[in-house]
Amino acid sequence: MLEILQSINWETMFDAVLETVYMSVTSLIIATILGFVLGIVLYITQDGGLYPNKIVNGILDFIINIFRAVPFIILLFILVPFTKILVGTILGAKAALPALIISSAPFYARMCMIALCEVDKGTIEASQAMGASPFQIITKILIPEARPALISSITVMGVSLVGYTAMAGCIGAGGLGNLAYLYGLVRNNMPVMYIATLFVLIIVFVIQAIGDVFVKKIDKR
């Protein structure tokens, strides 16, 4: 057992952990903001929404469905030219961010849309009857009522992003996926691959635990 542990470069392993956390957290924050805005716009522009607009809703719905349908590994290759222009390289943790964000933001937008649609329409109609403005309805009714579902969706997206970083690592994006592939699989060093997988699981469990805590505190039902 001691020989196995000594065969692992722990400095490289912890660097990979930090890269995975960096990619996951950064893309989660940005994708949450973008997805939330897109979800709100998608909700308010639908038929019967606060600002019905079939053209805007149709275009946005089509774009979101397209990016949700493209497998992440294919999206990585499609975005290589864009990533090189934006980041200056296609290698490293920063190079994975565009693909991670573009794949996750539409997912969260759809989840936001679903969460907002579950808010009781009677409450919204009552607010409108009392003279509440659309902005007040969004900020005082829709978002507070849908908050548990919104945070739960962030947790799901965070867990998915950790898996996406592992896939991105296989094509040079760094992180635990890259370490497990290059130093574990390619060099036939199974302990490295197993320990890298263990750290991935730990990160996933931490994200899930944090999300569960927030949902329990916010959900008063």
C-alpha cells in the first residue's frame, strides 16, 4: 500500500484537483448567471407570459435546444477555433471554460423555465390584480417561489460540470481527467487513475452536500 502511495506525484495530483475545482466553479457561476437570464426571458416571452413575444421566444427556444442536444465531447471540438481566439490556446483549464459554459448555460435556462412554470399562476394573477408591475412579479413572486428548484438545478448542473471537466481533460484541458488519462491510463499507472477518480467523487459529493443544505434552508414547504 505504501509503495502504491509513493508512486503518486501528490503535488501534481493536488494541482489537478485545483484545476478541476477552478473549471467547475468558474463555469458554474457564469453558466448560472447566463442561464438564469435566458430562463427568465424564455419564461416571460412565452404565450401568456408577462411580455409575450413569439419571435424572441421561438429563436431563444431553438438556440437553447440546439446547444442542449449537442454532446459535450463534440461541442469541445466544434468550439476549438472560438476557444483559440477567445483564450489564445486550446490547452489548459482556461481553454475548457467556453465549452463548459456554453454547454451548461442552456441546460440551466431550461431548468429555470421549468421551475418558473411551476409557480402557482393564481398567485401571479392575484399580484397583477393588485397592481404589481412585471418586474415586481419577477423579483417578489416568481424568483422567491421557484428558489428551491433553482438552487437544486444549480446543484445538478455543478455535478454534471465535474464530469464534463473530466472529459475535457482527455483532450488537454488539465484537471483530474487529464491526469487520469495521461498519467494513469496511458502510462498504465492504475493507482493514479483510481486516486484521481476518488477526488472527482469527493468534489461531486461536496457540491451535492452544499446544494442539499441550501435547498433545505430555503424550502419552507
